[in-house]
Amino acid sequence: MRCLATLPPEQREVIVLKIWSEHTFEEIAGLMDLSPNTVAGRYRYGMEKLRACVKGKTYERLEQSALAEVDPAPAFA
């Protein structure tokens, strides 16, 4: 949940509607008054950020679409 909270609200909302509410991109587009392609893009970029966060990396979208490498957070004792 920590990683999900770090996402921009637009990406977080699409991911929650897609995964937890099991809506299609078309349904989400109708709910949010967006195109299905915009919804799919928000989902894709949000999932990239979630994967990076879960792996202990900070996601930073650069012009070359590279991920910035950082040390993972320390483990809880």
C-alpha cells in the first residue's frame, strides 16, 4: 500500500478501478470521461512505478525512459 500511495492520483485511481473493482479500460474511460488509450497509458505507467517501488527502486521517468537506481529502503527489524 505504501507504493500505491506514492503514485499520482490519476494513475492510482485507474489501477484501483482496474484491479480491485475489475473494470475494463473502456468502463474506466466512461467513468472518468477519458479515452480508453489515456486510461491504458495511466495504468501502464502506474504499474511501472509500482514494480520499481516494490523492487526497492525509485522510479523517475527520464527522456530516455530509464529508471534511476537507488539503494533499497532498509528492512524492518
